[in-house]
Amino acid sequence: MEICPKLRHLPLYTLLLCLLLPLLAAAQQDSAAPQRKPKVLLMEVKSEIDPRTNRYVELALQEATAREVDHVLLELDTFGGALNDADEIRTRILEYPKPVYVFINKDAASAGALISLACDSIYMAPGANIGAATVVGADGQSAPGKYQSYMRSIMRSTAEANGRDPHLAEAMVEASVDSTLSAGQVLSLTTSEAIKYGFCDGTATSIDGVLEQLNLQDAEVIRYELSTTDRIISFFLNPFISGILLLIIVGGLYFELQTPGVGFPLIAAVAAGILYLVPYYLNGLAANWEILMFVAGIILILLEVLVIPGFGIAGISGISLTVVSLVLMMVNNHMFDFTFVPSENLMKSIMAVVVGMVGAAVVIGLTWNHLLNSRSMQHVVLQSTFHSKEGYRSANTAEHLIGKTGIAHTRMTPSGRVMIDDTLYDAQARDGFIEKGDMVQVIDHSTFALRVKKIEPQV
């Protein structure tokens, strides 16, 4: 390559300096550009681990991904909760691509210990505890061995995933795996003990202290809070509110069946049904099979009311399916397994359903007469009364009329009325049409009308 003649006589160091100047300027420009602060999403779990907590963590991690945060910090204070929900939270944390830290602000027992072990780093407040992860049933007693075995395995695998002692993690579930523990005792670690055994990375008195130890004191902290929609959903999970919604569902369906067309009672019942089912479904309480059970119950009730005469198996089955499904939706059971459902929660659910049903019955009883006399019902309910003194008779007891003759009181096409012995009866023409004034003879009768035929007058 030919060098420019003007540059041929320049010293070598001057030539190199000319070539490096643009690179130095670019580097200086890059260093002068403002550096983006790291983002930390902060979420809090300070209650029982249940489907609502599970959904809260899921939404928080989705928010962290959407906001492109660099770190997630969980402030935890819980005595435990449902094993299946804790396991789902554990899995989400382990699979999350960014670092997740936990600050145990006093307690991380049972399910809380499992969630803590899933985090990349654990920080504890002075006087905090972690452990005691034995699985217990609704009565507070140890659950059957299969549950303990499963809990031991996931505690062990979770500890291994983050480089913690799996043996000690397993001892938090069952004492027999550690010879230093006495019978019936499971492992719980204080803050200093957790640091000693490598379960805790440091102690802090606040979130700011944790961030400082992580060198994130200058980070942008985003505190996750439930949206207005999610707070409304949580509001409708209250058993008292559920009882009111049930009252509206039952009362709305009943009043709608008393009037033709689609009106306000049906709209109110459908809206209350949506407000009842959706919150429980979104929070993982209402399973698909429970919703199908509810729908099947409603269909059976409608068939009993609208199609099948009387009240029998379909109606009883429909009511039973509806009541049972509504109760099951409110408790965290697994295919009728109530091992981990506290008895008080089950009683609250049953009471909410019973109160809702009884309340609907009371409202119907108190308002039915007023509803019948209301102006709007005058247009849809038959108000006329047919009295025997006016010549009307029911065809129910018309056996004695078979063979008798009379006159067609109206044109029969084929239904109409006939006059027999100065008494009016509903009737149907057996063949064709019968004109008003024609002579007829009764040949049969049904529950609601006589069956007649036209005869010629006798001379």
C-alpha cells in the first residue's frame, strides 16, 4: 500500500498518535455517558402461603420481567401454609433467570423455609428463624408419611440447587435424619446458626441493610403492589361477600323463572355468578372440575323446573351438585382431599353457602307477595280468576261428561270452549275444526280439556 507523500516524512510516534486520537475520543465519550442504575423489584409475603400468595408471587415476577429489573428481593415473614402453593412458588423462583434474594424479617417456618431455600441469597433479621418444615394436616398433627417424604425430597433438592447443605435442609422436615436431634424434634436455625451452617449470607435490620450488603444501595427500588383489579378480586374472596353473591344468584334465578323473557333478575344472577367464580378461579381455588360440577347442577335444576314434571332425582341431584361445588370452590382441596384444609376454613365455606341459600329463601318469601302486586308484574302474570258461579268448570273431573252433548261456545281450531248443561268447559276438536254453534259430543277427556266431535242435530 502506498503511503501519502506528506505523511512519509512525519515521525512514527506522531503518525501513531494521529491514528489513536479518534479511538481515545470515542472512549471518552462512552465514559461520559450516564450509567443506568440497576433495578430491584421488592415484593412482600407476610401472611399464610395460600393460592392468593401464590398468585401474588406469580404476578410480581411477571412485573419484574416486564420492567426488566436486574434483581428481585422478597421480604418474608410467614409461619407456612399450603404445600402445593409453596412448591409452585419455589419452582418459579428457581426458574427465574435473574437473581432472587430473600430477607427473612422474623419467621420463615415450614413452607416459608422451602421458599427461602429456593432464593439465591438469604438474609435474616436479628432474632429471626428458619426451619420447622414438617408437613401438618388441618388438625395440626403430622401428615402421613408420603407427604413427609415428598417434603424431605424437595427440601433436599432445593438446598442442593443453591449450594446449601441438603442434609440440614432435610432435618428441617424430620428429626430422624440427624442424630443430634432428639425424637420428635425438627431443625430450626436462628440467624447466627443459619450463618454458621451456610444457610444465611448475612444479617440486616431492614431492606436498606440488605441492599447495602448486595452493593445495591443506589439501585432503583420498585415496590410491587397489587393492581386495583387484583385488589377487587381479593375483596370478592371474602366468605361474607361470597354469601351475598350466592343470595343474588339463587334469588335472581328464582325470580327469572317466574317471569318470561330475559330480565333484570337473570342479569343480576349472571353478574353475581361471574363475580363469584372468576376470583376463585384466578386464585387457583376453583378447579375446572368444580366449575363443571356447578354448571351440571344448574342444568339439572333447570331441567327439573322447565322440562321434567314434579320434583325428583334431577332436582335433588342438581341442588346437591350446586351446593357441594360452591363449597369446594372456596377451599383449597385436591379432588376431595381435605388433609391440608383447616377445619375453620371448611366451616366458613359451608356457612357462607348455607347462609346464602337460606338468605335467598327468606328474601323470596318476604318479597314475593309484594312482587306479584307490583306494576311491572301486572303485565306478565295472569290476573283473571274463573269462578264456578260464572259457569266455568275444570276438566279434571269430567268422567261423567263422556257421551254427553253440547254446543260449541266458540270456534274450535281445534281448541275452544263448549257449553254443556249451562256450564263452560275447555275442549279440543278430535277432527278438523268446529264452528261456533255446532252440536258436539264428548268422547274423552284429558287433564286440561275435553275431547269432542261434531255431531248432526237430531230431528
